[in-house]
Amino acid sequence: MAEPVTREPDSREPGRCELRLDKWDGTTSKTIPLLTLDTDRFGRWYRWPAGHVMTRRSGPPQRPRRDQLLLVPRTGSWIARWALDGEFALYCDVTTPVLTTATGGLWAVDLDLDVVRYRDRRVALIDQDQFESRRVSMGYPPEVVEQAWTTADWLHRAVSDGHEPFATVGPGRLTPLPAAALAAVNARLLDRHGADDDPARAAVIRRLVARTAERFRDATITEFLPVLVERAVGAALAAHPNRVL
């Protein structure tokens, strides 16, 4: 099994990157385009943007209608993904530890086993048959087999028992953007651009904020959307300071 050049995961730069999951024989299982969000005690969080294609070893490419949230844990051999639509609310891939490539991408080996939470809250370990088949055909080492089963069992218990980040932390990042957040964006922009005493200018800014927020209506990783909206509107106002809508 060929491995890419790696460096410490916490040294990766923010921004765009790609997650590549290979099979043990070196063939690519899937690639997912990601945007870096932030890091906390659980690990590093990423956004899989709506409309961006995941290529897969088997099956057609997958293009989410709404943003999905992805977590690479600080420790452990798995990757978790949350979604607001589709069959699964949560999908956890059992992998080798995720490494960072020399170009800043993410890489791991997909070890077939998956833990999922369905929309009706059922939790299941799936694809055991694929694991057993490829364990033999691809020659998984005994220590890799043991680690994969240990990880799968731990994930199943953690998700079933409601441990974080699976219970509320991950899903909490998928909640709708509150009106209060947009109101705060409006207030900051009105103050920054001196529009508090200029009703016409204030109306322009409010319309820009509303239209910009509408552009992000399918971007469900809403924790960072106020910042995105504020930056986009600020850039538009800077580029066209006398803009009137």
C-alpha cells in the first residue's frame, strides 16, 4: 500500500482541500472537496459545500443539495459526516488515521466498515461483508483488522449512547441561520459604513445583506455564515461605495 508524503495534521493551512480515501490495494475509493472551518477539542471541522461533487469508486458521483459537515478527529481512525437530507443523518467511515499530504490534502485508507445513524434515530454497523471480503482479497494485516473492529465497536457505542460530538455538537452546527445573526450583521455594517443616519444607505445595506444571505440558503453549516455574509457585503460596498439598489 503506497502512502503519500505526510506532515503533522494540525499544521495544515485553512482553506480549500480535498479528502482522498483509498482502498488497501491503492485504488481510490472516494474524493471529497472540502473547506476548512475550525479546530476544537474534537478535531478539525470541514464543510462539504452543496453542489460540489464527490467521486466514488463504485456508483455515480454524489452532489449534495445542501452543505454537509465533516469531522476529522484529533485521535482515532474514523471520519464523521453529518447531513440534513438523504438516508443518513450521520455517516462514520472506519479508516486508518487521517494524514495530511504534502499539498495540504487529507488522506486515509477506507476500511469498509461504517457506522450510520438513520433519520429515525436507528444506529447500525454496516458493510461488514465488504470488510470480510476485502480483508482476505486485499490482505489486511492482523493489527489493521483488530483496529478496524475496535473502532467500529467504539463508534457504534458512542453514537448509540449519545456521546459527543455525535449527539448535539455535530447536529448543532447544522441549525438554520437565526434572524438575530443577520440583524447583528446589519448593525455592524450600518455602523462601519456610517449609514445609521442615512436611511437610503441603510436600505441599500439591508437589501445587500438579505440578497447575500439568500445566496447561502442551502449552506447549512451556519455557524460561520454571518462572517461570510458580512465579508461579501463589505467587499461589494468597498468596490461600489456609491451603490444604490
